[in-house]
Amino acid sequence: MKQFLIKRLYAFLAFFARRYVKRHNPITIWITGSVWKTSCRMIVHAVMKKYMEPKEIIYTSPKNFNSELGIILSIFSIETYKPGMKNIFTLIFRIMWSGLFGRKKYDAIVLEYWIDHPGDMDFLVSVVKPDISIFTKLDYVHGEFFGSKEDIGHEKFKLMHNTNTKTYLNGTDDFCKSECDNIVIDVKKYFRKKDISDYTLDHDEKDTVVAKFKTKKHNITTNLIWETNAHYISLAFRILKSIWWEPVEKEIDLDFYNQPGRWNFLKGKSDAIIIDSSYNASPQSMQQAIEDTYYLQQKLFPDRHIGFILWDMRELGEHSSKQHKLVFRAAAKKSCFILSIGEQSQQYFSEASKDNDHKGLLKTYLSAQEAWEKALKLIDRECSRHLEWKLDKKHKLHIKKDKYIILVKGSQNTIFSEEAIIPLLQNPEDEKLLPRQEAYWKEAKEFFFKNIKT
């Protein structure tokens, strides 16, 4: 009954969202896929905001509002909402008023669509059909409620079939390749080899890392590293050109705001470089993060060792065992230690470590639900030992202090993997740079910690 009432409420609010979009007719750019949606959305928004026509306004939510209610909130530029009966009536009135009488707040809007059940996309496209859509890449994320990876893809591809003008598909994704001929609107492919060239990484004396690459018309330097992001920057310029115009300058410097938990560099104890990718995880993004960490070490920091703190990947259903084992084996080839927390990673990582004779690499702990505070202490102790063990005079052959690159990544659902970073930070004030530090999340975590089983 509760779910029925929620669905009816969403349908009611969606009516006013449609009215608002119809009255003001903004350019609508919708993004879906299993991984990299937020990165793509923020890049497309930032590039277009910098170079679009004067006086034109482009909007995207600074939050990850990508569900049924989140899409509606984003359309009305509502960026804060605290659940509860007290607030719901205020929200309803605000949306009704804005839908019927609200002024135009933007000329273009960029949103991402997230699904976890069959039929979710039907509601999302019923709210607004986009002018332009983008598909990032298909993975097993939220596969628990779908029969196969392809079933996930078909649900997400409903967005492409309900796009008004043009869709951009990842040219390297097998599902996109198999489905592109079934789309009746204009299909453009990106992630092509010819889109970018001469990709390199560089860093300064403070270990600040930048990427440099070329597109057909521009030489780009940016603080947003990895080739995946380079392709999304190239895509953003293509979309910009199709709507407004393309920048004429040859040399372009792009400084992006990177959301917390999405590949941010933090200074750790003993001069460690901590890569905070703790916002969320899927098999594809987890393996890509492992490869990217190794690439970074090989290109810029060959004297550093690699450590991984990896957590459960949630909602994988029957694919969980296989995907966790694949992630562990990928990490084991690149690292000198792996720390894991979570029931699934504890089980499947342990099984994979026995199969591949990697016992010395892996330290598994009780699940966060059962022993969270104990797990954090173990992480702190284990990482400190690995970061400082060569200072111990008993190790005669190890007289020089080692330095590390540590990747932290895992699903967010009752995991809160960002909390594992706190005891490793060189500067405690950097805690505010981590994801889920708002008052709402602080309260949720405090409640969670008090109620975990010990």
C-alpha cells in the first residue's frame, strides 16, 4: 500500500513537471547507462556552461538526483529535500506553484536517469522526453532485479527510443553496437579512437595531476584525468557545436569541480596519496579504477606501491560471486595489499585469494553491519603498518620509508566506505571533502553506527 501511494504521488508531481517543461521549452539532455553517468553529466554541463551563448543558462543538479523523485526535483531546481511528512506538503505546494506559474530558470538542463527495477524507465520518460540522450556503458549494476545484463540494457534503452532529436551512443559498448540500428532518430557514436589523441598525464612538485590531450580542433589541459573523461569532454564539445557553437581558441584549459568521492586526490599519513572513489561502485567501474590506479603509478609515481581498500559491490544478484572474484584477481595483480570489508567481498575475495595463491595480499574483516567500529580500527592499524613498516629497525633490509597510492572504492548502500578514509588522512580537516558529510548523512550514519551488531 505504501509503495502504491508513493507511485501515485510521483505521478501527480510528474504532471506539474511536464507542464513546467512544456511552458518554458528548455533544451533537455538526458543521460543513462550503468557507469560514468554522473561524470558524463557534470562534464557536459561544465563545458557547455563555459562556452554556450551569453545570457543562456544551463542547469544540472549538484546532487545525484536521478530517481523518480530526483528527476522531478531537478526539473524544478530543488536541491535540498529532507524526507518526512512535515516536508512533503510543502514540497507538493512548491512543485504545483512552479509547474503552473513558476518563471523560467534555465535554457537547457542536463539530467541522468537511474533505474533498478523493470519498468522504472517507463515512468522517467513519461515525465519528459529528452531532445538529446546519451548512453554511457552497460554493466551489471542493479542486476539483482533483472534476468540478464541485456535486460538491464533494454530497460535503459527505452530512453533512446523516447528521444526527440539525437542520441549519442558509446561506440565501444557491445550492447550499443547491437541496438543502434533499432533507433529511428539520428544516432551519433562517441568514444571513437579519432575523437582524442596524444593523451598523457603530468604532475607538479605537489603531486597535482593533470591530463593533456588533443581533439580535432583543440589542445586540452584539464585537472579531470583519465581517457574516459577525455572522451566525455570531446563529446561535450560535439553537443555544444550542434546546439550553439564551438570555441575557436586552439589551447583550452578546463578546471572542473570534482564531486566528493569521485576520484579525488587526498593527502594521507606517511605521504600516501589517497584516491577517494568511495561514492559508489560497479564491476566495470571497480576494474577500471584498479587499472587507472596502476596506470597512474606506472606513468607518474613508479617509486610508490599500490594498496586497495575495496568494499562490497551491491545489487549484483546471481552475478555477485563472479564479479567480486574478477575484481579481486584484477587488484591482486597490481597491489601489495588489499583490505576488504563487507559480507560479499569477505566471502568472494577470500575464495579468490585461495584459488590464486594471494593469501598474503588480502586482509578481510567483519561486515560493516556487524562490527563497524572494529573494522575502522583494523583498517587504520593495517594501513599504518603497511605505510610505516620500513621504518622499523628490525627490518634490516628495509631502511627506506615506502610511499603508497591507496585506492578506496565500494558501493554506498549501508557501506559508507568514505568513513574508512578518515583515519588515514594527513589533515583531519579534509574530512569535509569526503562524500555524504551533510547533516542529513551525519545523522543517518550516527543512527546506523549505534544500531550495528557487535
